[in-house]
Amino acid sequence: MIVGRLLEYLNPIAHLGKKNYSYFFPAITTIIIYACIEAIAQIVLSDPNDIGIYVIFVSIVLIIYFSFRDGVRGGLIASSLTIVYYFFILSTHLYTTSEMIAGIEATLILGFFYYLLAGIIGWLKQTIDTLIENEANERKRLQKIVQQLPVGVIITDKNGRIVLTNKQLEVVLGEKVPLGFVVGKESFMDARYKDKPLHPSQTPLAQVLQTKKSMIKKEITIYRKDKKNVHVLVNASTIKNNNGTIIAAVSIIDDITHKKELEIRKDDFVNMASHELKTPITSLRLYVDVLSKYSRITDTRKKNIIESIQSQTERLQGLVNDLLDVSRLQTGKLHYKKEEFRIDQLIEEIVADLQATTEHELLFVSKKKALVLADRFRIYQVIVNFITNAIKYSPEQEKIIVRLMVSGDTVTVSVQDFGIGVSKDQQKKIFDRLYQVTDSHARTFPGLGMGLYISKAIIKKHNGSIWVESIPEKGSTFYFSLPIVRKKERATATAKRRTIRVVPSRLYEKN
Ligand code: ADP
């Protein structure tokens, strides 16, 4: 222990990065060593001059050692004491005048060389110390920042060895993550993705180190040892140096359990509320329809009031139906009844119906015939949503263009308006649940942000695509595409269906 301490005290490498330079130690050690040399020269050797060359060698070693251990000043102390010792030697030996002059000259030249050596090595040592100190300060600052973050953080080196974690990680995981643990080899927690246990090599940090690609917002459930399950959102990425070489990896773990629970509660509420509202609204609508049909009201004012109630009840019923659809989508209970129908004919019907309700001019152009296998009502719902949105979001315009294009195996329906448009950053989000554009202009339009979310789910269920192209203040074009039923396919499908029903003799006839 003591020997270890002593060796560490003497080892100049162990002093790298430490700026507490000693002056006492170089001075006292140099004096003791020269005193020993002098004693050896006087007592042991018959001619003290024999030791000259060794003194020069020892001096150089001492100066290098102290410059490297204690910086410029350590080196200068050793150099100065060496020069003093050289003058001591010159003064205590009986040299001739010419020998004395040569000795002084040599001492001065060597002294200059020693100071230069001490200056260069000491300066290098102090520069290295400053660099190490800066690095250490930077590291401390990073550690402080990481500790203060409200999300869990894991930092590994390039081999996946955990080098830094923070307090919040412990809070999220319910236990401490061992430093030095190598990710990807074994698991330090029971993490599951979509209810399936994650193999250690599938954990986010292991994945990013393997694939060298960042991972964004992966939702993982952690089954904690205290039997509390937490939902976390994980972002992970590698850290590269200036040459692009991976030097570390970092993972940010955000606890979203509370948010998830709130979402579930909100979904339950929407589900319950829409079911509770459905029955009274259906009855209300029925009564209003009966009232409007069978009462013989001739007063136009009263008639108008009944018509208003009728249209508002219809709107209310539409909203409740949308709410029900959203909650069915959440629970996976939205069912589809697929049938073959001509989508061009469906659009024609919708355009005619909606034209009667709006002052906008609805133009159905580029009509092509296209047969699809889909849920007619649900596709109707998507087209109506596109057109009613186009009407709603282009109040100062007149024209709305509906197109139907067939290319290869897909049919694409588009609805173009010349209204307020949607900015680029909002274009993806408007298909999210309950998302509405929040800029001051769009805010003035009523709505709940359910239509496009439902439309997207419907189109995805039909193996189609849905998207928007838009320029703010110039207008938007909303598209969806679906696979079409080709005549040949249709014939085979029909034949296949028939094979089930027809007798073998007729089968031969068909083929
Ligand atoms: P809602 O219209 O009821 O708010 P939607 O889901 O149909 O809900 O639309 C979501 C959002 O997308 C709307 O709030 C609106 O901001 C934007 N949007 C939809 N259609 C258009 C359109 N044709 N022009 C401009 N913005 C639109």
C-alpha cells in the first residue's frame, strides 16, 4: 500500500493532468542526489574527476524527470541546482586557469542547454495538463447536464459498454443500471416490443451500434422487477468523431406511462360518450323526420325552424358516427364489408348529392370506369370527407375539381380545391387522430380532426395510399388510390367462386 503510494508519487505519468506542481520535491531530491554523488566521488573514488561524465548523465535525467513531473519550474529548479553544483565542483578542485576557463565555458553552455530542455519539456507537460483538465471539465459538465435531464440517459462506448447513466434512468427502470455492462450481450431489464420480449441484440442501443442508423421514438414496455410496467419512448443514436468513426452511442428513455394511461382513459371516454349519445340522437332524428313529414305546418318560419333542427340533428349524428368510428378504430372493431362496385359511379352519385347542398361548383372531370373490391360505404365516407373539407376550407372560391385516374393496377381519386391550403410541415400530421392545423386562419374553421384520420385508416385497410399536395393560400389536392379489379382477375375470381358451387361437368364448360 505504502510502496504503491510511493511509486505513484514518484511516477511522472501519474501526475499528468494534475496541476499541483511541487517545488520542494525537485529541490530537495536534486540536492540529496548531488550530495550522494559528491560523497561517492570524495570517499569511494581515488580520483573524483572520474565521476564527471556520470554527473552530466545524471543531471540530464534529473532535469527531464522534474520537468516532466513538475512542469517548467520543476525543470528550472533542477537545472539551477545542477549549475550551482558544477560551480561547486570547479571551485573545490584545484584546476589550472585554462582548465577553469574551459570548465566555466562548458558549465555555461550546458546550463543554457539544461534551461532549454527544462523549458521545452516543462511547457509540453503543462500543455498536456491543461488539455487533460479541459477534457475532464467538459466531461464533468456533460455528466452534470445528463444528471439534470428529466429523461433517462444511457451512454455507451463504441463497444456498447455502458459508461454513463443518470438518476432519472434509475427512476424509470426502478433499479440501477450497472456501469461497465455491455449492451447487446445480455439484458439488464425485461424489455418488450409489441408484447414480444426483446432479445438483447434487439435493444435500441445494440441495434444502433450494429446498423449505425439512429432509432427514433421506439415504444417499448418495460416489465420492472417491482411488477410495475412502464411504457417508454426510446431514441438512440451513435456519436461519431470528426472522421466519422463511431466513438459512443447514446439512448434517451422517456417515460410515457402517464400519457398512455390518459390516452386510454380518453379513448374509453370517447367510446362511452359516443355510445351513450347514439341512441338519443337517432330517436331525435326520427322524431324530427316524422314531424317534418306528417305535420301540416304551413307557416314558413316554423317550417324553416324544423328544417334547421333536421339539418343540425343530421350534423350531430355525423359527428357521433365519426366518434364511434374513431373509437372502433382504436379497438380494432371497425369492420369492412367488401363488394365489387364501380367507383366512378359512386363519385358521380356523391357529386350530384353534395352539389345540391353547396354553392361551390363541383366538377367531376377525367371520368374513367374503374371497378374496385371495397367497402362501398367506407369509400363513400372518404370521398365525402375529401369534398366536404374542400368546400369548408375554400370559402372564398367556387370551383372544386374531382378526378379519377387509372394507371396500371390502381385507381386514384383526387379532390382539388383552391382554398387556404396546408403548410408542408402540417401535411403529414393532418392524417393523425384529432389533429387540426393550429395556425390562426385554419383555427377559425369548425371541426374535430377526425375525418382524415378515419379516411387514412379506411384506405390503409383496403391496401391503398392516401396523401395530400398543397400550397398554402393556393389550395390543396387530396388523393387516395386503391387497387382495381381487372377484368381477367374478375373472371378468375368469379370462376373460382363458381368452382365451389358448380357441378364438375359445368366446370369443364367454363374453362
Ligand atoms: P376537420 O376538418 O373536422 O377538422 P379532418 O380530419 O377532416 O378534420 O381534417 C384535419 C385538418 O386538416 C383540418 O382541421 C384542416 O386543418 C386540414 N384540412 C383538411 N382538408 C383540408 C383542405 N381541403 N384544405 C386545407 N386544410 C385542410
